[in-house]
Amino acid sequence: MLSVYLPQDVCLERRAIAPDATALPENGIWFDLVTPTQAEDKLLERHLGIAVPTREEMLEIEVTSRLYVENGARYMTATMMCQSDTETPKTTVVTFILSGRRLVTVRYDDPKPFLIVGNKLCRTSPSGATGETVLMELLDAVIDRAADILERIGLDVDQVSHDIFEPEEAGTSGARNYRSILKAIGRKGDLTSKVRESLVSIGRVLLYLANEADIMKWAKDSRGELRGMQRDVQSLSDHAAYLSNKITFLLDAMLGVVNLEQNNIIKLFSVVAVIFMPPTLIASIYGMNFEVMPELKWQYGYLMAIIMMILAAILPLAYFRWKKWL
């Protein structure tokens, strides 16, 4: 699908291009390709005189394959978060192409910042908006989105910590679902690593733009905005690293709690075995088939054996409690 954003008074008008179109509007400043067909690729290439990268080329991880100049156009491929609000978050690659004053975006998923920026520009946009303006809006939205995700992860991690270390207050005493807690830790760790990957990628794009700003003759305000976004990315990367360390600590703590619970169960079985060992010994002795056993013919022999077995069970239990082993 190919969409073009055209300047209209104080906003941008989004216009969907038909699959069989043979020409594009001359005044378009943002061309958004979503899972493009070969015909859409060719149409955009003829209109702008640039090469649209394939999905395989976008997935390459070398810096030289993601940040480069070709035929006067600057290609920047970044990894972005996608479906972060679902149970299956993932990352997706997006290529930004600055060709003159126009921006081309190539993507195969629908990251939320694109929807946010698209709706915003359709309501209002800066006067004299260009592809560079749209690019800055998109990068700023990506950074804001990453910050929101990290904030949510922080709250969820605090809740997991509360469930592990204060189960009584959390209302889960005696019936904690360790499997669900471990799954929650794993999901938050996976999401945090994806956010860090996205931030590292966006940071490289910002550094590339900062180095190219002089050549592209960007205004001083735009350069200052770039530096501000670089600081934001750095601070968010540090926060993501902190969350990763905290998640690792919680995982170790959770495994330690599980080991303690398992040890308590084993201890209980061991105590029960020790308690029943002396009564078993007494019952075994009086279960022997020897003829000369004075207690066998004694009137109170059975009662004596029962009392001895009860005392043999109570005494070890009392000793364990006195030692505070139970």
C-alpha cells in the first residue's frame, strides 16, 4: 500500500494511491510504503529517481547497509517496536529515505508512531513542512513510545517484585503461582531487550543525521532538536539497562524462592520419616515370631507397645521444635 501526504493549508492531506496508478502527485512530501508491491516500488522509483530497498536488504545488520547515501538520497534503516501492547511484541525494520525535501518510509508492519504522527499531521503541521520535518516528528514519536513502554515495564516489574517478596500483602500466601511469575519475568525481560535494540538502532540514525546535518544544511533549531533526542535516547538506554539488571535480579530471586520452597518440602518429608522411624522399629520388634518374648503374654503388652510408639513419635517432634528446625 502506498500513501502520499500532501501539504494543505495548516495540515497534510493523506491520499491513498491506487494499485494501478501510473503517476504520483508532484507536491507530495511524505511517501509511505506499507508492504509494497513490485508495481508500487517501480512507480516510486520512477517518480523520485531512487531505489527502494527490498525487505531482505532492510534486514541486513551491518551499519554500512543501514546508513548510506545513494544517488543523493540518504537511506536510514532502524529497528522499531511493534505490537508492544500485545502478548507477542516484536521488532520490525523501517527504512527512512530522505531525497531532497521529500521523505520515503518503507515498512512491513504498522508501528504505532506512524499512526500517531499520521493523525497529528492530518490535523495540523508546521508551516512549510518538508520530509525532514516529518522525519523528526517520526523519530520523536518513536522515542516517546519507547519511553512509555519502559514506564509500563517498570510498573509491571515493581508488581512482580511485590508478588515475590511480599506475598502475604499481595494475597497469594500459600498459593503462589510461580509459573505465572516466571512467565511475567520472562515476558518483561524479552520486551525490555527489544526496546533496547530499538533504542540502539534509533541512536545510530540520530548520530548519522547529526553528522550529515551540515551537508544537508539543516537549520540550527533542527540540529538542537537532534541533540535533544540523542540525550533522550541515551537516558532511555540507561534506564532500559537498569530494568534489565532488575529483571535479572528478580529472576535469580524467584529461582531462589522456588529452591527454598522445594527445600521446605524435602525437610518436611525428612522430619516425617524421622518421626515414624522409632515407632516402626518398635512395631518391627514386636512383630517378630520368637517364642520367648515376655510381653507377648502380658495382659498390658499391647497397650505398652502402643504407648511406646506414640512417645517415640512425639519426642523427636518436640526436639525439632525446641531446636526451631520446624
